[in-house]
Amino acid sequence: MQYLSTRGGVSSLSFTQAVMMGLAEDGGLLLPRTIPRIGSETLVSWKELSYPDLAFEIMSRFIDDIPSSSLKDIINRSYATFSNEEITPIVHYGDFHILELFHGPTLAFKDIALQFLGNLFEYLLEKNDLKLNILGATSGDTGSAAIYGVRGKERINIFILHPHQRVSRVQEKQMTTVTDSNVFNIAIRGSFDDGQAIVKSLFGDVEFKNQYNLGAINSINWARILAQVVYYVHSCLHVITHEKDSSLDFTIPTGNFGDIFAGFIAKKMLPAGTVRQLTLATNSNDILCRFVNSGNYSLGDVKITSSPSMDIQAASNFERYLYYLMDQNSTKTVELMEEFSSNGTIDLTDYQEQIRRDFAATSISEDEVSNTILNFYKEYGYILDPHTAVGIKAAEKFKTAGVPMICLATAHPAKFSEIVNSATGVLPPTVGVLSGIMEAESRCEIMEAEEKDIREYISQHALQ
């Protein structure tokens, strides 16, 4: 399998080269040259597989430069850290199937990809006798999941930028209480988009990137998308096995477009009609919703909400979808991304018909989030975190009678206990990994959202 850039300047990479490069050296995002197809017979034959075995079957179709035994070991070690043996169990309430993606070490869906990516990095670095400095920005959950994926690993230092006082207190403490010597937390005075812009700019400086051997752990890294494809296929197998239905819908709360893009890839892989509809659910930061419903992709002001991991404007993975929307024409993709960089807007109304075939979308208000958490708890006794509530409310709007609906539950409600308590009057059950975290020692640098300052800090603390 070969990998290429959405911008056309990088091609014929192996999987491991793509993983280590992270952001393509031409500023684009890396994708496989082709998407493997899974036939109906093959899909049905996977019904009895465990989650790690299913992950191997899917990933091995994209990875041909790691021995099968090594890939299996990486996958098995990655999911051995999860508290539920099903890894991503599906629970049923009313008309909805809720895909619980929060049973990893940091209680968020990011663990599913980042436990794998951390072990993958460790394998590649040991094999090639290299060191790596990971750089990433987080809107809440990626940071802690990334840190837990690589903490204590000898050949890796990790630098994570998060927006100062714009993530939940639990999310902040999950990052800053990890005091391993290879972990560097940076709180920037700005938004997630400010941090992500700095990260992309530093990766775009090829000389700096190569000098400090920078690696990407944000969803700009293809390996993260690949790991997330697995739970879409897992969901389809669940429905085929238990519902005796061959078609289903998904609702995905998303801000950075990575999670729903993994669903887009899964839909391309699976037999036609298996995934009927992908519904994109945003909070008040509705750039992606506006894009789907109007064809206009344009920046707005970042609003602070109860679902901070979705408080994003410029979605990191949008360019990957844009590349497919442009029929894999890298020249057009570059032109449009340059237009967006210059003007903060792209007019894609001419492609509206295709966009609406690929996605449905809605934006959920803060009042709707609170009411959804309360109503779901009253009716079923099940507690939603605010991000999952965004998805559930969207699912209520788009549910089609007779078609199973999978709602992605992206974080454990215990990470947002104050919001849950405000909505319902009850606190979520205590989770052991969060016990005492609010009182634990923290370590974090608070800095201005200035690229030159971040660049200097990395230069001082990077492994070489």
C-alpha cells in the first residue's frame, strides 16, 4: 500500500514512512492511494472475531511493511489497557445503539487510536534506532490520550498545546498531572485553532521538523484515522449479528472532522449500502454543519461551550475530505486550501449534491445539550457526557424508522461531572482513574500563542 499527499507533492510512501512523516512535507495530509474493499462474504466471516483480531484484519489491508506477528503484538498491547473486554461495547436505549468509546485509560474515544499509535511509534523507533519529538494541539481529549500513549517511553518526548482555561478541569488535570520526564504540557493563551495553526506551521518548516525529528499525534496522522475505522466496522458487525439488518446509520459528534472521516473511509470500504447515512453533529461552533447544509466552509468566532473538545473552527481533517470531493485532484485541493488560508472561506455550493449524499448535519445548542442529558437520564437512567448528548440530540432529529442508528459516545460523563450535575442534579459514578486527580501535583507551562516562543521551547527540551 502506497501513501500520497492531498497536495500532490509527496507520493509513494510506505505506511511506516507516512506515520513517521505525520503531516506531509508539502503541507498536505497523507492518504492511501486506494481504499481496500471488503466483500459481503468477508464481512460476515468476521462476525465472531474479537476487537483486536478485527483491528488486525482491517489494519493489515493498509499496512504491508510491518510483519503480521509484530502488528498483532502492537494491537494486542494497545487494547490490553482497556477496562472493558469488548473494547467498544454497544448498549441499547430506546431507538438508539450507543457505541461506548470511553473505556480506555483516559476515558475518551481518542484512546482507541492513541494507544495504538503510541505503541506503533515505540516499535518503529526501536527498530530503526531513532528518537522522536511528538508535537500536538488538543481541544481537550487528544492531549491526555496522547500523553498516556507515550508517557515514560525512552525514545519519545511529547509536547502538547492546549488552550489555557478552555478545557474542562478534569481534562486539564489528566494532562498536567502526568509528570513523567518526557511529557511537556503547554497552555497557550488562545484557542485550540491558535494551537493547531502553530503546530501545522512548525510541521510545515521542513528544516525545523527534520532537525528535531517531529512526529504528529493529532488526527493529521493517518494511523489515527485507520484505528478509528475499526469501530465503525465493529458496529456494522454488531448490527448484522444481533439486528439481522444489513444497513445502518451513524451519528457522530465532531469538531475536527477526524472521527466522521474515519466513518467516511469505512463506508467506502464496506459493501454498498452497509453504512446508509453519516450524520455530523456539531455544537454551537457549527462550521462543519454550515458546510454540509449550505456548501459554505467559513470561519467564525470560537464559542466556549459545555462540549469543549468540539470548540473548533478550522477542522484538521477537512482537507482529506476536500481531496475526495475534488475527485482526488490535488491541484484543485491546493487552490481551495490556499483560498481558505487567505480568506477564511471556501464556496463549495457547486458540490452541494455530493456533500449531501456523503453527510447529513445539524448544530445543537447549549440548551438542547442540557435538556438531552436530563431527558435521557430521566427516561433510561443513563448518563451522557455533553459531547455524546450533542450526538444523541442529532440522532433524534435524523432517526429513520426501521434503520438501526449507532450513536458514538465519545467521552465518559465523569470527565464532565459539573455539567452533568448542573443538567440532572446527580453526579456521574466515580471512575477509579480519576480518583484524587484534582488534588494531584501538576506541571504545565503557560505561554502566549506565539509560534516563536513554542519553537524556542521545543528547541530547548527536544530529544536529539
